Amino acid sequence: MLDYLWFKETVRSKGGIWSSAFVWFTEFKSGYCAAYRPKGIEFSKDDCALLYRRSMASWEFLDSKEYHRSFGTALPREYPEWSAEELEPVIRASIADCLEHDIGYQKENDGTYRYDLYADYRDSLSDRQVSDIVSSDDPDYRLFEILEEAYREARFAEEDRIVNAIAAKLEETVLHMKCSEDQRQQIMDAYQELVVMGLPEKHYLDQEVYVNIFVDSGDGNYDYVCNHVFPAYLSDPETEIRDEASLVWLASTQGYSKAQLQKALRTGDTANPKGFLESVCTEVANVSTHMNCLVFLVRMSLRDLIALNELIATKERDGHFYDARKSPDCGMIIISKRAETGLYDPWNGGGSLLEIQLEKDVELPVRYIRSALPDGMDGYSISSVYGLCGSAWRSNMIKELVIPRN
């Protein structure tokens, strides 16, 4: 092994080239010479150089004495050959020094180092990805899977950058030769054990989502036709609105009875509506289809949307009920009276004015929520059908999320 190190330092000074982790090659006046590490060579453990003499047109082995006599090399410093076990603490110390002083990673209390991958301020999840996350049985893990795939190349690039830096440092200060593939893998393994690569989950959990909250207060069992009453088209003025209609429930949250709502629907001013009852009359008069669902337009963070959908999922803990009023208590949300509210048909892509004038904040039981998903993820998109801009979905419209004690 010492002969190989002699040869390596000699050919480096004389313009020799590195061919692989085990071979160096150079040319002299009398011929060529190649040095290799004697791994698996049966001739002799000392044979570590091959000489090609032009005069003889043949290759021959050189032992250490003949090699030294032929090329007059001075004895270099002796560098030890490192085993994997001996190299392990050296690698870990080099990684720690490199990460702390050269790279600037954050050291944790447990001795590991943390590096957080960067998210551009323009990076965002698509509506379909958000819907996939909040509809998952394990939203946190689904988010991790999506980000892990999205940032895989960035993670690999960072790992390669650090491993290359550490390998170069070891080659210069410890090994005095190029790292073998096994040694590079050893560096990579140690790096992955010492470094926690953080994904930018917070950036995406803070992402604001345009959410349509569709209401089913029992009218879902009637295909949402209960709100299609007079003065809607093709409706009978004598037909009484059903108790299951979401408009009846909404009127109760504003302090009005079913009888007051029914009277307003028959006599309300649709030309210049004032207040809740007349705005409901105008909303019903302008429906374009017969299947209309009560909807609230809100803007909320992905974090809050995950929490809301986790509550919605609990309403089927005792089985599925076609009448939402029979579902168990799942808590409630308090929606601001400033939220855009109206009737919309997500199945046919139509609806009304979305101009119901709320007079009080709405306490909406979670069991009455048909869905709370990004716009367009439960039927036709409201923004596409109406050509709305994002300002229709206002922030801070969910004032409180009340979680039941049980």
C-alpha cells in the first residue's frame, strides 16, 4: 500500500492523471506506468505498480525497491488506510464541523442538525391537492406525502451539496486520496442520521383557501328542492315551504319563524329588498334551477379547514343518516353576518344572486354541513359560473370553531 501512495504523490507532481479510486496513470520517457491498490491481486501483496517499457514493448510488475530505484521518488509521509469503523467518527466530526461553521445548520438539543427547505412566497397547493388533504383519513400525513414528493429533488440537491463538501474536506485533510464509492455512501449515511431535513409545512398550512360551505339541514334527503318555492319559477304560491328547507333553518338563526318567512316569500319586495326576509324573497325569485343548496363563501387557512373537516367526518361516527338532523352533535362554527350567502346549484352550475342579507352571525351546527371544500371541489365552481374574483371569499368569516366536549 505504501508503494501505491509513493506513486500517487509522484505522478501528481509530474502531471499524472487519476483514473479511478484505485488506479493512477502517467507517462515517462521510457514508457508508461500505472499504479493500483493491490486488492485481490494474487501475485504479491507488495506488487502495486505496472511498468510498460517502450524498448521491451511489454508490461512488468515493480516491487517497492525497483519502483523507488527506477523513478527516484522520495519517501512521502505515510498515510494510513482507513477502515470503515475507523473512518466513522472522523466523518461525523467533519460533518458536525462543516454544518456548524461552514454551512450554518441549526443544531438541536439532541445533537442533530436541522435544515428547513425553502418555499417561495408564490408556492401554493392546488385546490385538488387541498381537497385531497382535507378529505384524507390522516390529513397531516397526506400533506407530508405531497410535500415530500414536491421537494424530493430539492432535498437530493442539498444532500449532494453537503456530501460533496464533506468528501472534499476529508480527501484533503484525512484520506489524501479521492473518496471511494463506499466512503461516499458512508458519508451520506452519517449525514442522513445527523440531519433532519424539514419540509415547509407551515407555509402551506397558512395558505388561504376559497371555501364553499354547503348546508344540509335535512333538505339533502329531498335532493335540495325544498328551497324551490314561490316566488321561484314554476312554483305554486299556495305551496308551503318544508321544515327541512335550509332557508327555514337560516331564518331561525336570524330570529324569524317559519310563518314569518312564508309571509315574506309571498309578499316581499323583490325590486328593492331590505333586510333578511326580503333578501331571501329576492334570492328565491332569481334561482335558475330547481336544486338549490344554501352556501356560505368564506376564506380560511388550510390549517383551519383541516380542523373543520375532521369535525365534519365525526357526524357519521354512528352511521350515515340521510336526514342530517338525526346526526350526532359535532360542534358548530360561527359565521360572520358579512359572509356572502345565497342559493347555488353545484350539480348544474347555476344559482341565484348570492345576496342574502344576514342580520346576525350564524351559528351553524357542523352536522348540517354537507361539505366545506375549495371552490369547485364539490360540483361546479362558483367563481367560474359567476366570474367572481377572490374578494367574494372574505377572510375572518369563521369567527369561532366550537368543538363538543364529547
